[in-house]
Amino acid sequence: MTEITPEIVADHGLKPDEYEQIRGHLGREPNLLELGIFSVMWSE
């Protein structure tokens, strides 16, 4: 599984605090697919 780095989070257009909110919603680290889905949802 790909480790989610701050660079990957930024590449998805997410801010660090938004990433922390995603982690809170899931109760764990998101995988790359989930991060992409949240990224698209966040931009809407």
C-alpha cells in the first residue's frame, strides 16, 4: 500500500487540516483511492 505523504495530500489539493478531518471521519489513515475520492468531494 502507498504511504500517504504530505506531498501526496498537497497533490490532491488538500490542506493538512482537511487531511486530518478525513482521518477523523475514517478513524484511520485513508488509502490512495479514498484520498482521491475525498479530494474530488472536497472540491465540489
